[in-house]
Amino acid sequence: MINFLDLKKINERYTLELKEACARVIDSGWYIGGKELSSFEQEFAKYCGTQYCVGVANGLDALTLTLRAWKEMGKLSDGDEVIVPANTYIASILAISENRLTPILVEPDPETYNISAECVEKAITPRTKVILAVHLYGQLADMPALCNIAQKHNLLVLEDSAQSHGASIEGRKAGNWGHASGFSFYPGKNLGALGDAGAVTTNDQELASVIRALGNYGSYKKYENQHRGVNSRLDEIQAAMLRVKLNYIDSEIIERRKLANVYIEEIKNDLIQLPSVPRQEQHVWHLFVVQTDHRESLKSHLDAHGIQTLIHYPIPAHKQNAYKELASHSYPLTEAIHQRVLSIPLNIETTAEEAETIVKCLNNFQTK
Ligand SMILES: *Cc1c(COP(=O)(O)O)cnc(C)c1O
């Protein structure tokens, strides 16, 4: 059986170091808001190339609290429009509606799966305030184009970098393009904790400070509450786990790229469309997503050969019961993507031998 993602194996590589780090936290007697967190924040900011990093409880909170902070800072108000790709994971959109802002869904480029800059520009209205650019599957959205548009129309840019730690364009990494960026360290992400964790990166000192306060009951000073905040903090234990794993992310990205290259060079089947990579060297391959008109039969074919696949994602946001008000809109490219995509195993524990088996199986696939 070739598993899609075996987290036990993935963390086993680092068992000794993780256990040591865990013991360090246990022995310290300090479990929230201590040295592990502040060190991780500094290390991750440095990794992304930003001045600030604020740890929060998860990736959804990273996005939600950034938008909330902009409201507290007077930059956004109820009903303002936030442009977001229609084919993103639902969390990007939940962060918008949670803040009583209006998500404006925009079609992606069907080749890269990322938001189309052209469609973004067309969607701008006088109420547009933010572009929420999602770097889907490990590849940066077209940030040079999106940042130009934002500048021209005086918009804020929030990156959703949950799937793209370390991805870059022209040496500039995810997390360092927008006014702020949300990261998730959910265990299955490329930089994964051993539980929930998230962070915001930014070069805006005030924003960093408001987000930090919002995640701590709206308090800058103990027992004084400036905002009606929430509790959203990155635990010391998770920060310690992440500090171990951050040391290996770049070598893991190299391993992922090797596998992706095998797939790109060796998968040859007219029924299967490979992901398009205009900026090969910057993709971090969180997911390797192919498209086919015959998804169900391809999935069963792989399954029959012991290869586990997943679908990212089966139902777009505008077709979810949670967003009934968006149901009347039509996003044909997004809908086609949701019907055609299939993610095949690609992670640091996928062996060269397994990759060959997967390639062979994909190349053998035919319709009856
Ligand atoms: C995982 C993910 C999130 C949410 O992160 P959590 O840590 O699970 O809250 C947000 N956006 C995208 C694109 C994601 O993949």
C-alpha cells in the first residue's frame, strides 16, 4: 500500500530531536508565550524574509485575525469586499465572512490553479479593499501582477501561504509579498507541527502588535483589554516542534522537487493533464495535482493497485451549504477543477521505487 501521507513516518525521521525539544519544554515549566515561541517567531520571520512573525493557534486564525486587525486599525469595515480565489480551501473564505466582510469569488487560471490576475482586476469595485491571494498546492500566485494591481487600486494584500512555506518568485518567499501572510502548521502541511499551529508574517510593526494583542484577549498589558480579542496562541510545545522541523524544510523541498520532476518527466498519458509550472524552481509541491475527465475511474484504478489518492477539493465553497448565498453564482473553471482534480502521493517518505510504481500505474490507465 502506498499511503498518501504517513505522518508517523514523516515525524519518525526527527524522533530524537523532537523528543529532546519536548523534554526541554516540559522541564522548563513554561508552556505558553515563552522562549520557544519567541525564538520560533524570529527564526520563521528570518526564513520568510520578513521583520515580524506572530504565532497563533492555527492557519484559519492567522487569516481571520489579520483581517480583524485591519478592522481594529480602521482600514476595513463591515461589508468591504475581499477578492479571493473560488477554488481555494474553505478556510480562506471563512476568514472573510467571520469578519463580516464580503468574499468576492474569482476564477483561477486552470493551468496553475492559482487566482487569475486578469479576473481579479475585473472584479474590483469601489468597495474592494483586500486581495486575498492563495498560494495553492505549493506554488505562489502571480504576486508581481497582483501586487501591481493592489498598488494601482490602493488595496491591501493578504497571502494565504498555508500550502507554500518556502515557495518563492525571484528569491522572494511566500509570506513576504503581501501586507501580511497567514501560515498554517497543521501536521500535514509542508512545515507541520504535531498538533495545531499557525502564524502571521508581516513587515508592519503595528499590524503585528495588534494581531498579537487580538490573540491574547485583546490585551497589550496584562488585565487591560483594548480590543474584544480571542484566545489564539501558539503553544511552547508546538513552537519547539516547529523549530526542529524548520531546520529541515529546505532539504525536504529538494526531495519533493526531485519526486515532482520524476512525475513531470515520466507521466505520459493523454488522459492525464499534469500541473503546469511556469516557475519550476520555486514550487514546493505541497500537493501534486493532476487533472482528468475520468477521475473516478482513475482513482479506482490507482486504488486497485494499492495507491491512495485524495481530492483537493471535492466541493467548491459556492456549492457548500455554509455559503448558500453564493449558490446562484457560476464559476465554470472552478467547477471543472473540482470535478477533474486528483492528488497523487508526493511527500518526503515517498520512495523512488514508489514513485516509479505510481508512474507506471498512471501510464497504464485507460478508459474502457
Ligand atoms: C490548511 C489551510 C488553511 C487552514 O489552516 P488550519 O491550520 O487548518 O486552520 C487555510 N488555507 C489553506 C489554503 C489551507 O490549505
